[in-house]
Amino acid sequence: MTKADLIDEVSRLAELTRKDSEVIVETIFDSVVRSLRAGDKIEIRGFGSFRTRQRNPRTGRNPKTGEKVEVPAKKIPFFKPSKELKDLVNAGVADAAAAPLAPAPPTP
């Protein structure tokens, strides 16, 4: 699903104009980014949590030249799904795995 698909889905389900839905989706994404920049943790019950993790500086390697490159320390966004989200995703997999396959049509 792309951001445009998400905007269309919000527009359809909430019966809003596409423009209003776009404002809502953009506002949510901007709020998440602002909170992560400030070092806050975002927790959405039943979905998961977003936070940042610190990566230490390290020596990397340029794959093209093999030359050593110093990679500075940085913060990276990290998402941890909730147990409910994991269960919902895996319930769909379990249902699909439990469903019997349709027999192949006979070949003439």
C-alpha cells in the first residue's frame, strides 16, 4: 500500500474529500516525524510503537572500491509491532495455510 492508496482508503471509509484525507494522513506522518526528532516514543495501542535507536560509529567499506569509510553515529527510527498486530497478521497466514488447496482441473 502506498501513501496515495492510504489517502484513498481514508477518503472512502470516512466519506471525506481526497484533499481532507490527504491533510489527515500528512498530519499524522508529520506528527510522528516531529516526535521522533524530539526523542519521544510514539505508542499506538493495538498497532505498535515507534522510537529511535542510536547506532554507534563504525568503519564501513565501500563495496565498489573496497576502500574503508568512517560511518558516523546516527539515530534510526525503529518500529515494534504490538502483540495484537502480530496476532492479526499471523491469523491471516494461519487461515490461508489451513485452507485446502483446490484440486487442479483435469488436463484433456
